[in-house]
Amino acid sequence: MVACPVCAAAPDPPRVVSPDRLHGTPGRFVVARCPRCGTGMTLPPATFHDLASYYPTGYGAYEARPHPHVRAISSVIQAAQRRAARRRPPLDAIAALPPGRGLDVGCGRGDVAAGLVGDGWRMTGVEPSDVACVVARERGVNARHGVLATVALDPGAYDAAIFQQSLEHTDDPVGDLRRTHAALRPDAVIAVSVPNAGGWQARRFGGRWYHLDLPRHRVHFTASSLARALDEAGFTDVRTSTSTSAVGLLASIQYRLWGRCLFPHGLALRVAAGLCALALPLARLADRLGGGGDLLHATARRPSGSSGK
């Protein structure tokens, strides 16, 4: 039996079918939609071994020591992205806090957490890639190898938590949010960013939507289902918003035309991403006309005196 990972309802029959267009994992994967809360779920269910096999060594967030030219281009792009992200939801809620102890779930190489370390935060990262953990530690992040179900965290110890494009990678999002809730102190803030499965781009491109990213993305959130997941985990004051990514629309058009990613890794990927940034104003206009961006964000807090659900 397959149940919705947010509300436990039985899903509707799958309507989206797609191969792995980014890294070419063998097989075809489907997305079923929950009729009660709107959450999408990737099928078939995956074992821990299956999940590990979906991430090749060239997976973007795990590339440890790229070519010097690639590293130079990436550093410029990432620095600009970090500065902009701190001024926008959801990370603006973290930037408004005095530096304290932070938790970055799915920290990768520490791109976000390292920026907060530079601002005076003491950052703990949770990351299933041991290679990425090594790089994150070199950047000042206390990266712990594993997932929230296997990594021990101090209860009630953290002032903020971040899920930056990571919550969609777990088959148990509410469980991971509850584990995070237990690790946060009362009134601590959580900031979540995921692909916007309720947006016009997801509807328009279907199985060729870039952010679908099957089979790595296990859960597909709408604004209401993400808010429900946070509520189920015990968080309050949930606020959601959307934004436009630099690559989402053009990459989806690429999938529509060629059915796959033409530049999946390395220098070619960085150059393509940089060129996509030039078209960002047009993508933002399309999202404004369509009713929302391709990225979904939420902020919430652990209420005072709460003990978790």
C-alpha cells in the first residue's frame, strides 16, 4: 500500500511518467498525486540502496574539487546567489536573526552553510554524501554524514534550520520535519525551499518539467501541502511564497525539445547556467503572468513551550 507522505491518504492513479532526464538512471518513474492535500509522490518506492544509486559522482551538489576554471566560475555565481538569497524569502528570515547555532539539512558541499559561517553562525550540516561532507568541513561546517533518521542532534539546541532544495529528496518529509522540530529551541525559525509542483511550469511541462528531477525528487509539494507538512510536524506561523529560478524555464524548454539535459555536469553546465541567468527577467515575467514562480519557499517557527508531535 502506498500512502501520501503528508496526510496518509491513498493517491490517485499516476498521471506523470518520465525517465531520468538529467543523469539517465535506467527505468521510468511515475508521480502519483494525493487527492486530499495535493502532494505528489514518486513511484516505485525506493530503498536506501536505490536512493544512493540515483546520485552519480557528478551530481552538482556533490562535486568535490572541480576543474579550476569550473571552480572559478562557480565561486562567482555562488557568491552572487548567496548575496541575493539572503535578501529574499526564506533565507531573509535567517539573516534577520543574530548569529547562533544553525542546522542545514542536506547541506551538500556547504554552499549555504559556509556563507552563514562567514556571518558568525555555528553551522551543523546533515549530508548523506561523505565526499560532500569533507568539502563542507573544509569550509567551516560541522558536517555529519547521514540523514536525519541516522544522525544524532542535540535536542532543543538550534536557533534556525534550513532545508535548501533538500526536503523533496526524502520519502518521509513529515518525519524529517519532526526530527528538526525536536532539535530546535522554542521560537527558532525554519526555512524551506523546494520546487513548486503547484506552479504553472509544473502543469505546462508535466514529465518534462526540469524540477521534477525523477527519481531523485521523492515528494512534490504545492504551497498548501508544504504548509500542511510543517503544521503536521508541529510548526506554526507558516508563510509561503514563490520565486523564479535562473535555469528552470529554459531547462524545461530544453527537455521539451530534446528530452534530456544537454549539459548535465562540469564546465558546460556552469556556462549554461550562467547564460540562463541572462534570460532571468523574461522567466520572471512569464512566472508573473502564470501566477507564481517555479521555486516554493516557506518559513515557520517552533512555538514556545512545544514538545513536538
